[in-house]
Amino acid sequence: MSVIYMDNAATSWPKPAETMAAINHYNDMIGGSPGRSGHRLSVDAGRCVIDAREALAELFGISNPLRIVFTGNATEALNIAIFGFLAAGDHVITSGMEHNSVMRPLRALEQQGVDVTVIPCSPRGEIDPGDVEKAIGAATRAIYLTHASNVTGTIMPIADVGAIAREKGIMFCVDAAQSAGAVPLDVEDMKIDFLAFTGHKSLFGPQGTGGFYVADGFAKNIRPIMMGGTGSRSESEEHPDFLPDKFEPGTVNGIGIAGLGAGVRFILDRGVDHIRNHEMGLTDMLILGLGEIPGVVVHGGRDARRQTTAVSFSIETVSPAAIALILDEEYQIMSRPGLQCAPAAHRTIGTFPVGTVRLSPGYFTSEDDIGRALSAIAAIAGRIVRL
């Protein structure tokens, strides 16, 4: 029996053939260090990085690709947006559905005098933009908000919050780890000032890739959290203050970025709307099927049009870890149990401290895969009821 991979919210798999081909081509035919030499292989490596920036700019509606900075993942990007921007006395706003990539840095700065307001969300994981606006005060400097929950898949009203932030002159930082590549994103239309993304999820890139977009009005006010060689202005011992070099010290992951660029081109060739429609169909099938199984509780909004593919469920009296273990060992179905690095979200939906089992189909998941998963969960739930 073949493996059914339902953990795409953690890392997408399999990757498109185009992603792997780009990685292999870089390894076999290029291999040079981008931006660090003048020979042809270094130039070719630099071209791969430029191509990836341009592909991401097209995907996110960014007019200037140089406003995209590469990092190792979305967590690093969010750390730059938080530690590089805030100081004691600042007030920030976030939501009760955030991943620890936002919550842990904010809690650390809270100990250093940053005032943090966490806007409560509904048990479905939804936030009211009006509550965000009411929380804004004279010292409010930034709003940090996930675009889509990694627990329930709930898609937040980014454009509405962005309009509020823009009117108030507050930096609006969006964590797009779960949405980039899976949900339409336009930084101009949504008035996003800082967009953090990761490469290894719905952008179909390899692990160890990610980055961020930062708007012109805020880049100068964000401090780099690491400095060093950039390949530019090597005569100076002062770190450069222009993009992307200000936030890209050290040699970037050229081979990974080559794969990421190919993954993004794969998305652009097919269209985000096409991918979104396919995944909504799978999510609908999964939500409806789980809802028909006695003893199974589906958490979140339970609406494919208002969420990503991340679907969390639980079976009363059974630990998520036990369910996930049975799914793996007996049915070859890969899932993610527990708190998914988002304890705040689980407190919001009422599943803390046990957590849930999360299933997250992806673009390469089939309806047959969903059917097999539903049959397996029904069998597990039936076994529990009989006990």
C-alpha cells in the first residue's frame, strides 16, 4: 500500500519535477557562489537568485523584485520583522491564532518593555478587524497577523486589517507561511508592509528557503539582526543599508533558491486560482467526510472557501498522538498530531493542551487519497466506540 502524505501544511511533498530539475541542474552545471565572484558560474548562480526574486515578485504583486529578501525560512523573516523593528515602549497587536514564530519573539520582547495586545478570535479561529482597530493606541507601532492558521486553515481578513494599518501609519506584517502559493496574495491591494514567506510549503521549494518582502517606507526602520559579507561594497567595514543586501549577509542558499524559483514558476504556469480550486475541492471532501463519522469532531470554520487545506479533528477520549500513530503504522497515512507549534490557536479553539490531528492535503493529493484517509479514520473511530 502506497503512502498517503497529508502533512503539506508542514512541508509540501512530493515536489514538482521542475523543482528537482532546477536543484539538480544547479548542482551539476553551476555550483558557484551567487554574488561572490565574477566568473561565469558565479554569474549563473546569481541569475538563479534574480530569477527567483522576479518570480516571487510576480506572484505577490511586487513592482520591485529587489524588495524581496531571502532567508532560511519564514521564522527568520519574522524574527527580523519583530526584533529588528520593535523597542521598549512600543505597542504591538497580534491575534489569538498565531504560530510560535510570532508569539515567541513577541513574548521575549514583552519581557523587555514591549506592550503586546492579543486580539481574541472566535472558536472558529476568525478575527474581527473592528477589534484590531479598537486596540490601536498612540504607541502602536505594528500589527502582526497570520494570513492563514496552520491549525484550522482559517483565512484572516488581511485586506481589511491592511487598510486599517495603512490609515493609521502602522506597519502591517503578514505571516504567509501557510498561504503563499495556495491563496491569492497581492501586497499592494492588501496593503501589506512586510510579508514573510517560506519556500518549502505551498511554494513547492526545498526546505531551508524563505524570505520576506518589505515596503519602502519601513525598510529603513528595520535593523538587521545579522551582519557580514554581502559581496557588495567590500571596501567598507560598514554594513550596507540598501536592499536586499541589508538583510542578506553571508552566502545565500543558491541551490535551494534555484529550486524555489522553479517551484514558484510551476505555480505561475498553472495559476494560483487553479491550485486553489483543486485544493478547495479536496478540503470540502475531507471536511464533509469527517463530519459524517460518529465520534469525530472537526475544528475551525469547516468551510473550504474560507480556509486552506489544513483540517484539524479529534476523537473524544483518544489522544491525537495515538490516532496519528495508527494512521501511520496501519494505514500509511502521514498526519500531524499535537499543538502544531501554535498553543495560542489551540487555546482559542478549545483544544489546549492536548491538541488535534491535522490533515493537510496538497496539490498532488487525489480524491482517492482523501477517500482512503476517511475510511481509515472511520475504522479507528468505530474501533474506539466498540471499546
